[in-house]
Amino acid sequence: MPLEALVLLIPALLFALSFHEFAHAWMANRLGDSTAARMGRLSLNPFDHLDPMGTIMILFVGFGWAKPVPVNASNLRHPRPDMMKIAFAGPASNLLLSFLAGLAIRFLNGSSIFSDTIFIFLLYFAHINTALAVFNMLPIPPLDGSQIFSGIMIRRNPELVMKMQQYGPQVLFGLILIGVLTNVSILWMIMGPFVNFFMSIFAGIAL
């Protein structure tokens, strides 16, 4: 990746990841669990959230993670639905950022303050946030979508939920590894249409 692209990509990525984890911590605190807040995770400081290996994976593989926000479900007023809300807060926050970047692209494009550098940064920012939101909504542990999926399915099919919790991380790692080794990303085949859909709606551009 060219150095110029990395200079724009890294700050966009750091803020997207930090805001995602901040949103989890904020929602947990709002719903009654201050565990993350007491551990300093109710913060937009990237150093409070970043996992070094997860960040490297995002930069070079396209998929990765930050440090999970700790949540004590026993402190929540309604544990199962509240855990689903906390899980959804992360992807929702990234979609919000993507939406705001898309608005800037649509309404500032062509103005005197809208340089090529700003345009490219906003495009990266919108794309990164959209991809993070879609990726984290996949119903595969340990992604946020698995918490939402489990909350919906636990009463209907607890065996399926247990199997997903047990084997989900291996499945996710296997899908990422296949993409790295074969240059054919099954994950992106699933995610790509959704990412392009939101990018088209928010920014009018699909990469």
C-alpha cells in the first residue's frame, strides 16, 4: 500500500475502532454496568482500545479486532436484551460515522475547501466504518452479531447457539485464513454487497 494511502488510512482506522469500542462502553454504562467505564474504556483514546495484532490484521488482511469491552451482565436491568443493545451499539456507531462522512462527500464535493486529500480521507473513513459495521454484524462468535443472534435464538435453538459459541472463532479464523492463502475472500463475498449498498446510499460511491 502506498505511503500516502497509509497516512490517510491509519487515523481513519484508529478512530473507527476507538469509536466502536467507546459505543459499547457507553451503552453498557447507560444500561447500568459501569465495568468498562471504571476500566477506562469509556474513552476515544485509541490506546485504551487497540489490540496490536487485531490492528495489524485489519491493515494487512482486511479483517481484525480491538480489545473487547468488558461487560458484567449481572449489573444490567434486563440482561439478555441489554446485552443485545450493547452488542449492536458498536456496529451502529460505525454506520453513523459512515453516514456523516457520506454526507460530507455529497454536500462538500466541488467546494473550495474540498481538496483531493480530504475527499480520499472521507472515502476511506466511510468505507472503513461501513466494513467494520457489516463485519461485526456477522453472526459468528466473537463478533457483535453473534451476541445479537444468540439473544434471539437462545430460547428457540439453544443447541445451535452453543455450537456457534464453541466453533465460531475457529470458523471465523478459517474464513480469514482462506482469504489470505487463496486471495479469494469468502467473507468479502458475503460482506461486499452490503458494504457497497451502504456506501452507495451514504456517499453515492461504491468502491
